[in-house]
Amino acid sequence: MQELTHYINGAHVKGTSGRFADVYNPATGEIQATVPLANAAEMDQAVVFATAAQQSWASVNPQRRARVLMKFVDLLNRDMEKLAEALSHEHGKTIPDAKGDVIRGLEVVEYCIGAPQLLKGEYTDSAGPGIDMYSMRQSLGVTAGITPFNFPAMIPMWMFAPAIACGNAFILKPSERDPSVPLMLAELFEEAGLPKGILQVVNGDKEAVDAILHHDVIQSIGFVGSTPIAEYIYATGCAEGKRVQCFGGAKNHMIIMPDADMDQAADALLGAGYGAAGERCMAISVAVPVGDDTADRLMEKLIPRVEALKVGPYTAGSDVDYGPVVTAAAKANIERLVQTGIDQGAKLVVDGRNFNLQGYEDGFFVGAHLFDNVTKDMDIYKYEIFGPVLSTVRAQTYEEALGLAMDHEYGNGTAIFTRDGDTARDFANRVNVGMIGINVPIPVPLAYHTFGGWKKSVFGDLNQHGPDAFKFYTRTKTVTARWPSGLKEGGEFSIPIME
Ligand code: NAD
């Protein structure tokens, strides 16, 4: 059995806390490795190395820092197959999906190569007589990030690429369920020329997270994961005086108008609802057809498609649409929620409950489920299931459909399928959700825009990647300078006003 490590100051370091977690191959249900769970002393050791390395990294000119990121991109491309294989092995997603996970992170690294431009400050010549004023963006120091299991490559890169491009040191606490790819990323970044101590990986659970939250040297915390943990980290981190941004759970609605192309809508729901076994924060988990006729036409197209989905291990290649869910506990939670859906009166039109894969009986596979006639009061509507379960809520009017998305406590993403520009525009303008798709079911913004939801899907005020990341990972300092030739004689006792 493999014993995974931390990655501290340029070396793989064994855990010393004596606590470990099991890492599974979700397709077989076998434990394939153990991961150490750090205590506060191990976290502190990483902070000491980060502190020692950070100042000199911050003083490297931004263009030279960007060159290290360029080389990192090359190495990510070189090792794409290896990274995808390791990712699928611990997470369960298919190889094309695992490559997508790496690529959407890599794209943020590419964006951050623009750091020299993005970090340029502002300058006002002659803000007053003989006075110039300028502002600059400076690094924060030692920063940290806590990431979820579902994108073990992409989300760490969304955080550490801008943090490091801005001159910070970064400590990553990845998910304990699939920690191998984050460790590989740290090694690759150093191979690209990153100094030791600038990117470290400290594995762990709540104890390691609490050590980050209460460490007085750590300046900022980025978190992505479920909403209850996001709320805890945001409240605790802010109370500790840190800069914190937390991204939480989701329940994304897709509205299907009567004029939508039903084949396109059904295909979109298939990929967005069941891709990655529904383990995406931008997955569509609620379909809202407008009008019973639309709902009936949609169901006619959707049911056979859902029934035909191929579920299996990533090793089966293109014969598989989605793989297992991440753990036995995740599978049990999905099955429990499906049962509440039945008990509370929803109609299970595609029943994945008895799904069984020969040779993989101990794997964490969940068959595809489709519910119709779901209502707002049901648990399967209120809670994030994070599995291959799509709920259909029939709305009678566009306003009712819009109201559903507006009233839900989550506000990460949403989509509308229609041919009518007025309706699409009205939807995009009025809905209180962060990311909107118009005939696009998973509207994940590209690296040079920002990513973030609204309502209980986010805590904090800056989004991930794009220009917001450069604001989050820097502090602004503004200098007002007057040279002796501009000085007046005598003291000034009232607040200075520029003339
Ligand atoms: P999770 O909240 O269980 O874990 C996320 C991180 O928090 C992990 O590193 C974990 O070790 C740590 N953690 C877990 N319990 C903790 C505790 N009690 N105290 C402190 N830290 C703790 O989330 P997950 O299951 O890994 O990921 C799935 C969730 O992430 C879903 O809710 C999904 O919607 C969400 N997600 C959101 C986004 C987004 O951008 N909004 C993106 C991806 C995933």
C-alpha cells in the first residue's frame, strides 16, 4: 500500500501526526493509499519555510516570475496523460474529463503569465503642485487554499497560479480523498523553476484547516467546497483578520422554454446532469420545462437518453459516459436522498437504484436517476445531491420558472434554453445567480473572466481567476510624493487640499 506524503520545502515529507486517511480507487472500492493528516506543528513547519522563501520570490521581477509559469504550462502538457490517469484513478472520472480538469486549471496558469501587465500600478502626474501620486500592488505574503475533491487539478491551480504570479507563497490543503495530483502539481512547478517553499502541499482534514485558520502568519485563505464548511471557514477566517473568499455548494436550474429545440435541450441535460456522475458544482440538477406540453416533449426525448447512459470505470475508455462517485459515503448519501424523493411523492421515471456492474460490485457506482413532478418542498429539490440524479420541476409560466431559480438558496449557475432573444435577455438580467448560460448548460467562464456564484454559493466579494484573482492576492499601496521644490514654507494644520 502506498503511503502518500506532504510536499514541504521542495521534498516529499512523511506525516508525523500519526493520523492517516484511506484513499480509494472508487471503481473497485479498494484502498490504494493512505494520506497523512497534518497537525498544527506540521502546518507551522510549512509556514516557516514559506515565510523564508516568500520575500525573495516577491522581489523577482514579474516577467521572470511569469517565465516560470510558462515553463509550468509546458510541463503540464508534457505530463497530461500521467496527470489524467492519476486523477481518474483516485476520483473516478473518465480520462477525457480528467484532462478537462487539468486543462481548465492550465488555462488559468496561462492567464497568470500576464502578471507583468496585470500587476502594473497607477500613476497621477502633478496630482498637486509638485506632487505625484502612484499606487502599486504588493504581495500579501504567505497565503493558503483549501480545495474540494471534485476538481483536484483545476481548483488548486485557480488559486495557486495567481497567488504565486503575484509574488506570494502558497500552502495548499487539498481534499484528503484525492491528494495525488496536487502533490504532482507542486513537484512539476518546482521542476519549472519555482523556488522551494513557494508552493507546498500539506495534506489533512479539519485539524489542518483549523491550523491554517488560526495561524497568525497566513494572510489569506481561498476555499472551495460545501456550503456549511464555506460558512465556517469564512466566519472563522474573517474573525482572525484574514482575507477570505469561500465558494460553496449549488443547485443549478435549467429552464426549457416551449420554443427550445428539444433535442438540443435533452442532449444538454444529459451532459450537464450526469457528466462526472453529477459531481460538479456547475452540474444541472434541476430541469424546469415551462408548460406541461414542453415537459412531456422533453421527457419523451430525455428518458431514453438517460436509460442509455453507460456507467463504468475510466479504464473502459470511450465505452463510459461517467464513472463511480468518490466514496461509499457519497454513494450512500445519494441513495438516501433518492429514497426521500420517492417517499415524498416525486415520480422516478428512470430508476438507477439496482445498478450493478459485473466485476465491479464493490465500486461506488450509482445508476442514472431521473425524477419528474418534483416540488419545491421536497428534499431532492432543496439539497445538493452531488450525484447522477436530475429532478424535473414543471412550471406553468416563465415567471414561475424564473421564480424557482430566484428563490433557491444557492445561486452558482443557471441556464435557459430558448430561441427567443427577449426572454433570454430578460432572464440573464433578472435572475439572482452568478453564472448564466443561454443555450449553454454549463456556463463556466474562461480564465480571463471571473468565476463565482451568488447567495449561499459564495462568501466574500471577489471571484476566482480573471482580474479579481489579482486583486485578491495583492494589497494596494498608494504613495503621495512631493519633492522639495514643491514644498511651501511653514506647517500645514488643516487637511491638505490639492490646488
Ligand atoms: P467539502 O466541503 O467536504 O470539503 C472541502 C474541503 O474542506 C476539503 O479540503 C476538506 O478536507 C475540508 N473540510 C471538510 N470538512 C471540514 C471541516 N469540518 N472543517 C474544516 N475543513 C473541512 O467538499 P467536497 O465534498 O470535497 O466537495 C464538494 C462540494 O464542493 C460540493 O458542495 C460542491 O458544490 C462544492 N464545490 C463548489 C465549487 C464552487 O466553485 N462553488 C466548485 C467545486 C465544488
